Amino acid sequence: MMIPEIGEIFRSKLTGKDYELRKITDHMAVLHSLDGLSQILTGGDNLGLFYEKIPDQGELKERMI
């Protein structure tokens, strides 16, 4: 099971749009689009179904080594 953290970036599998995780509770997550034009309130379990985590640059470098 994925345990997301505040500030992580997720890409919608449906639209391809990128969102930053701003708040998460036991059952809900608030995502803000990186362009600042929209926000989404979704169930926490939906993050793994409809969104994919975009690794930050540090994680990408570690995977390449």
C-alpha cells in the first residue's frame, strides 16, 4: 500500500495533469494542480488507482546509479 506524503507530485492516469498533494487525512486527499487552476478532493485509496506518483529529481538520480 502506498503511503503518500505532503508535497509529493501525482499525475492523473486519466488526464495526464500533474497535482501536488497538499493535505491528507485517514480517508481523503486534497490535490492542487501545478498550474494553480484546479484542486481535487478524492478518497485516499484513489491515489493508487487513478494517480501515479512522479518521483522527484533526487529519487531519479538514485535509481540511475
